[in-house]
Amino acid sequence: MSDARVSPTQDLLWRLEAFGYDLFMGLFRLLGVDAASALGGWFGRTFGPLSGAHKVADRNLRLAFPEKDAAWRADMLRRQWDGLGRTFGEFPLMDKLLPSTGRVEVVGAERLAQIARDSEPVVFVSGHLSNWEVMPAAIVDSGVTCQMTYRAANNPYIDERIKKSRFRYGVRLFAPKGGDGARELLDAMKRGESVALMNDQKFNGGIAAPFFGHDSRTAPGPTRLAIRFGTVLQPMSVQRTKGAHFRAVVHDPIVPPSTGDRTADIEAGVRMINAFMEDRIRERPEEWFWVHRRWPNEVYAALLAGDAARER
């Protein structure tokens, strides 16, 4: 695991972080699913509002829902911190949150069964909704062979532990994001395997497409893959029903246009994904990952400038 280019001090810090990670995982696994989820929710509600991310989430809500008042935003912030805390509390026990355990209802399971049966490669797309780890768990639990993308942890010891924890609930195929990951995804689809990507986060080099009335940079990779292999974008979403119980929804496929103008077709596909994500978030706004700076810096700057002008 150790790299000769890494200093002994950095390696020691990584090992200490990994020890803390092991304590967290072990404790929450001992608690069991419901208690771990509840404790995570308490931590989120208690400490989330004290973090700098709280201001980011509040500004995001103002940008997405300018018509809502401060009381509504306060309620959404409290509920999103509860859900986010629960998600982190549940991560050590994801092998218990599968359709086969009775904690996840799958709406549209017949579509997943069709993909598995026909070995039909599709591009699954989703976002950070509720406990987003439920989506890959539901996919592999249905028998679909699928490459899952992930963002590697900076600490290599923790990264290995995250992989092993995902092995427990069936996610055994990984494609690191970036150039190497793109090649792995291409190879997977050539083999007839599906791929799954989160497509709701800011991607600086992406395509500018509307999202809650503001242009936002969005990764074109999922749409590009679907067009290249002549397949569909298969959207999914996850909803928390009560406590550590969920509903994974397999939505109608998104078919990117095929006009012969590849650039325009990719841009249209990205806009369709953004529209899908916006619809899901509007349905259940408390369940999205509001702590991420989704929009360009100039959008936030305009928001703050407007605040300053009103105070004068």
C-alpha cells in the first residue's frame, strides 16, 4: 500500500485516519441498521448547521427555490441534514440495505430484470438523492452486470476499505473517474456490460445546461456513452420512505436524439438529464445533496450582490 514517494509522516497520518475510519465502521455495524441510521441523523441535525456547508446549502436553496421563504428553507435544511447524517450512518451497513433484505422496494423492477436477462448494456444515471448508495446496490441485487464509477479517497488505506465495504453488498466493479475510468467504461460497454454514473454534480469542463433556471456545467460523459453505443440513458432515483427503508425507482429510459449532429445531440442529452434531476429534486427537495456548490461562481456572486444591494 505504501508508496516510496510518500513521506513517512504522510503515511502515518493516513494510517491514523484509517484507524479512525475502522472505529467508525465497527461501531456503527455493532449498532445495527436502525440505530446507526438514527444516530447518523442526530449527528447531521446537530453538527451540520455549524459547518460552512450549511451556508452553501442555504444559498443553493435560495437559487433553486427563490419563491420560498426563510421558514421553508430552515425546514428543508433541517431535514436535509437529518437525511445526510442518516446516509453516512448507514454506509457501514449497506449490505443490509438491499431489495433482498426487505428494506428496499424497487419500483420498475421488471425493467432491471429485462436489462439483466437480455444483457442489454445501458447507461444508468442518477444523482445524490437520499441514500444514493442504494441505487448501485439495487442494480447489482437485480443481477445486472454494471461498472460503477467512484471518486477515489485521497487516503489509499481508506479507499481500499471503501472498496471492501462495497464488496459486501455486491458492488465489485469499479472504474476510477478520469481518463483511465473513461477507458474502463468504454471497455465494459464493448463487453455488453452496463455502466452507472452520478450526473448531478458540478463539472467544470462540462456542458452549460439549464438547472433550476441557471446554467450549470454538467458532465457529458453519460450522454456521450449512450450515443456512441446506440443505447439509452436509464435514470433511477432513490427515496427514503421511513427511517432506514427506501424506494428505488427505475424511471422511463431517456433516449438521446440522433440527428447526425453529435455535438448538438450530446448537448440535448445533457439538458434532458438536468431536467430529469430537477424534476426529482422538486418532488423531494429535502433529499438532495444541497451542500455541493452546483452552480458557477458568478451565479453565487450575483446572489450575494443582490443581498448587499438590499441591505443598503
